[in-house]
Amino acid sequence: MVMKILVTALVLVGAVAVPRPAMAGCTTDMAACFEAAAKVDSFWYRWAAGLDCELDYAECVRIKLIGT
């Protein structure tokens, strides 16, 4: 529960902090990732794939903000 809140807070902070053009690539990638995750049959594997999408999005936003 705490991890989910932390990841959500990180994504929201990143969404506010990143300029819109830079964030467009991250958001598009996240949408494609969520689409692929939604196609997974098992609930737990789908949940894990969705969490992986959120973590990838947070990493993308971090890279856009700080660099590599």
C-alpha cells in the first residue's frame, strides 16, 4: 500500500515538474505499456506488468528531469 502511494506521488510530481513536450514521449510509452499489460491473462501477471509500466514511466520522467 505504501509503495503504491509512493509510486503514485512520484508519477504526479514528475507529471507536474516535466515540461509538456518532454513528457509526451514518456506518456505515450506508458499508454502503450498499459495497453500491452491489459492483454495479459493472469491477474497477478497483469498487475505486475502494470506496476512495471508505472516504474518505467517514473524512470523516464527522472531521466527527462535529471538526465542519464
